[in-house]
Amino acid sequence: MESRVTHSLVNALRAVPSFGSVDERTLLAIIGDSANLYWPADSVVFERDSPADGLYILLSGSVRILDERGAQVAVLGPGDYFGEFSLLLGTTHQHDVLAEQGAELMVVPKEKIDELIASQPELGRSIRQKAEERMAANARSAAPAPS
């Protein structure tokens, strides 16, 4: 019986629903072009209006997404990603992101994400769909309550 060894970060990326259809060679290339960084609890991952530099994939811990008023929009955990709005729209970041617990993040550079979306249409569709779902959720949470 042949046992197959797979890079632990390949397994982590496979756990991210949008990356499920991406082949192992491409996943290894993503890993090679990415930085794995650790943010301690309560540290700033990025601030609103800062330039979009990549897609952030949460490997461990959690992050809080905050709107311009400092209100919590979402808490994300392992297997989630963020930063896709600004990458897809070509804008600066729309929210502040703080590490809630210590958070290990894989940061995939913008250029690599652009290449991946161009070469992997399914991945591009999945990332765009996730962005649209989050935009709709943000719009619902920002809508004034009926009086």
C-alpha cells in the first residue's frame, strides 16, 4: 500500500472551500509564493483604506472584521479568507481586521491571486461568489432598522 505525503499547507488550503478544486501543483505554487505570518491577539492585520496587498487565508486562530464605526461585522476562523473585496474591486481595504486570538495567516500576494483567477476560472467564480455574499450581508447589517 502506497502512502502519500502531502504538505500540511496543501491540506490547509484544501480545507478552504474555494480552493477545493485547485490541483496540488497549483496549491504548492501558491504556498511557495505566499508568506505565513502570525499576528498576536488584539493586533491589527490591516486597517481600512490601506492598500490591498493580497488574499488572507486563516490557518489558525480567529480575526474580527470591523466596520468604519468599529462595530463587528464578522468573526472568521480557520479555513476562512478575507481581503477579496479590495482585490476584486481594485480598491483599498473596506474594513479594519484585528486578530481576535493569535492568528496564523497565509498571505497570498495580489499578483498571484490575479494569475490564479485568470488561470482557474472555478476559483475565480468561487472567490467572487463569496465576495458577493459578504457584500450582501454587509448591506443587510448596515441597513437602518425599520421604525
